[in-house]
Amino acid sequence: MASSSSAQVLSLYRTMLRESKKFSSYNYRTYAIRRIRDAFKENKNVKDIQDIQTLLNRAKENLEIIQRQVTVGHLYSTHKLVIEHQEK
């Protein structure tokens, strides 16, 4: 079960990061990526199966929120910030 849940956690982590990189707004994108990394690091030592399942469910809900917000962000796009032009 542990290897199955760790693979599931890793897959969810990667999916959340991939979806967060789709934000058109620099501020939302960097915040989401930072928040995901911090949350997963904070909970990396959780061993209880029930706690892991609760955290996975919460992360899946957050993934759905990210996906919705990315869609909304694309509908109402804005001009790129100066810092975004420098990243290339």
C-alpha cells in the first residue's frame, strides 16, 4: 500500500505543478507553485494511511480549483509583467 500511495502522491504532485504552470498571471503561477511545493514538503513525513488519504483528497480538490482558475484566467487575460519578459 505504501508504494502505491507514494506513487499516487508523486503523480498528484507533478500534475498539480504542471497545471499551475498554465496560469497566465505570473503572480498566480508563482504563488501556486510555491504553495504546492511547501505543502508537500510539510507533509512528506506523514505515515498514517488515513491522514495520507485525507491529504490526497484535499490535494485533489485543490487540483480541481487550480484547473478552474487557469480556465478563468485564460478568459480574462492581462498584459505580461516586466519580470515575465526578462525570464526568456
